[in-house]
Amino acid sequence: MCDSCVNDSATRKGIRCFVCDKEVVSLGSSYSATPFWRRLKESFHYPLNKDTMILIGCVSLLTTIISVIPVLIFYSAVLYLALIGALVKYCFSCLERTSNGDMEAPDLQGAFEGNLIIILKLIAMIIVGISMVSSSWYFLGPGFAAFLTFLIIISVPAILINFAFTESPIESLNPLEIIRLISAIGLPYGLMIAFIMIMMGSVAVIHELIGSLSFIAVALQSVVSYYYAVVVFHIMGYMLFQYQGKLGYAAREFRGVQDHKQGKTVQELYHANIDIELKEGNYDEVIELFQDAISRFPSDISFHLNYFEFLYRADLYDLLKDYGGTYLKALIKAGRNDILVRDYKKIKNCCLNFQIGEAELKYQLAVACKQKGDPKEAVALLNGMMSAFPNYVKLYEAYHLMAEALDDMPNMQERAKKCREFSIKLKKHRPAFQRVDVKGKSTFAAKDLSEKAESVDKSGNEKSQNEEQGLVTTPGPENDLPPIEFK
């Protein structure tokens, strides 16, 4: 199985299948790796660490000094090649480690070992390529030489990838190996070449803007060029990692050794298990896993979002009706007001007689509807709040919001005026909250400040019963608004 399907929990011995619980052979991340063109942001962040930036800065500074102030040409050339070789070897190390699933840049250890040999081999490969083009020009004409040059240019990434693993110029220039690599990757190989061309073009633009006459300008161009080099080699390594299945090896993505050993988190295991059971068509298992995950991680909005989407897509409207209130509260708690109104209307439309039994949820939904430009839905939510929730502490705010929503509706100005007057009365009769004890437990109850709260019922039995329960019924102000109906 691939990385996203395996159960690699620390409590399990070995990597196992979620369905049959038997041990499996992992195919690595070949089926779960994010395409390289969707993680360009991570690719540009790859060199942004202490070791890589020190290497880029030092090599840029020293090569600039050597090129601007040449002293003893032979020794300067050797030092220049050694410095470039160190950077090139580091780039190849980035390519190799990334292809094996390590998404963290390597340290500087080993960057200066054998670097001169690597750069000499690359120079030899460049000489071979130039010789091939020159020979084709002389014997076969300029047209064939231009075609051969084009083929060599588009083969450069494949040549570098082969060289990273073999360090052999002969095997790297083998046309069969180049064709095998390009055919295995396919069209994304062309996208990578286009991306490399764009970065080379940006370096040329910097050269045109700042020139190359001053020491700072040359150093800056070197920093940008070497930074892009590390990014390009990381992308080439990730391309190998992405297409590892076609290239005949398996690797798993990890960020450092410790992360690799730990495997998936509990939440990731839940998501992977749910995904497998869903593909198997085991809906009962999916429901049980979602409910268990939500009870264990109520603040993880991803479980709520996926469970809602599953119930909605699978037409499990009875379960969605029961879960709707919990889901909407989770959205509000997570600050997902961007989808709150949309999903509320989905629930309302597919679940007949869906009712919201909490005053605060009604109010928050009404606020969201008003903000989304749906005053009619806001009024429908707030209508009848006084009779349904007489002790709700935000009754004044609710009816004030209702008045503002009515202002936004045609031919409702008179209603808005009455609603606003009613909200002012509510504000005057706003209940104060006091702590009371209900059967030994601390709670809060509303108590009207007016003297009307002292005579609630006719015979006094209802009053004594409420007092025993620790509750005081608060009558609403006179002239309660009649229900508002929309035709």
C-alpha cells in the first residue's frame, strides 16, 4: 500500500492494512506525493536555513573576490573551481536526499570532500557536448547541429539526475538512460524545464537592472544564481521522489529522522482509515470512525468538515439533521464564517423540519446571514426569539439585529420601526444574572429586575416549583411582536 493507506501506528508491529490488519509492503509515497508544481512555495523555502545560506553567501563572496581581483591566475582558477565544486556537490546532495524523501536541506558536512573531482567531471561532460555539436556542424551541417543542441539542452536535467546517482559521465550521457528517465516522468519534465528557463530569465533581468560593474552587483547576482541552483536541484530530486514507482524504487516522505520514525499522528491515522473504509464502501465504519474522531478531537475542524461533506454527499439526511447543530457550532468556533451560511442552507434545504434549539446559535447564524447580504434569512432565524428563549441574555441584540435586517428588506420599514422600539423595551427589562445552586451544582439563572417577576403564576404553585429548581421565570415586556410571515 502507499503512504496514505498504511497503518503505521506506534502501537502496531510493522506496517499494516486498515481493512484486514495484515502486514503489507509499502510502496512509499509514489501515489500520495504532491506534484512538484503544487509545492513551489516549499521549494523556494528549501534553501532558507542556516547551513545553506552560509554556503551560498561564502561561495558568492569568495568567487566574486577572485573574479574582481585576480591574483596568480592559476591558483585563483583552482580555488574558483573548488568553490563552485563545493556548491555543486551540495546541490547534488540536495537532489539525492530529496529523492529519498528527506525534505530538509542537508548540513555542510561533506560539501568540500571531492568537490574538485566533481566539477572536473562536469567540465569533461560539457567538453564532450561541445565536441558533439561542433562535429555535427562540420560533418552534417548547421541544421543538424542546431537540432542536436536543442536535444542536449532539454536533456540537461536528466543528465544531472543520472550523474547524481552514478557520478559517471559515460552513464550520465547514455542516450538510453536519458530517454528512460524522460519517458518515465512524461509531461511534467517539460514543466520543470520551463520553470528552469523562468528562473534563468529572472537572473538575466537582475543583470540588466543592476549591471555587473560593481563588486556588490556581481556578488548579488551570484547569491541569486546559487540560490536558484539549490532550488532547481531540490525540484529535480522531488520529481524523482514523485515518480519513484515508475523509476523502480520506493521512498517515504519525512522531515528529519525523528519524524520518519514516529509515523502518522492519531489524527492522520483517523483520516487515512476513514479514506480506506470510504473507498471500500463501508459506510457504517466511516460513520463510526467520524463520530469517534469528533468525540476525541472536537476542536479539529477537519473532521467536522469531512463528516458533513460525507453525510451530505451520501444523502444520509437523518444523521445530518441530528449532526447539523453540532457542525454549525464547530464552524463558528473555528471562525469559518466563510462557509457557515452556505452549509446552513444546505442542511435546511435537505433536512425537513430542521430546527435550531439554541438561542446563541440562532443569533450567530443571523449575524452571518446579515453579513452575507441575506436579511430575509436573518429575520427568519430571529423571529420568535422572545417566546422561544425568554431568558436569553442577548434578546436586545437579537431584536436590534432583526430591526437592521428588516431595514434592508423592501416594504418592511414599519416592521423595522416596531422591532426597534421593542428592542428598546427589552433593553430596559434586560435580566441580571445571579449564581444559584441547583441540587448542589453551581449554575446561573436570569432574574428580572422589575417587580413583575415576583408574581409569575396564578396560584403560586408554578413559582414554588421554579424556585425549587433554582430557576426564576422572566416574563417578557408587554406588546410582544407577533410572528413575521413571508409569502
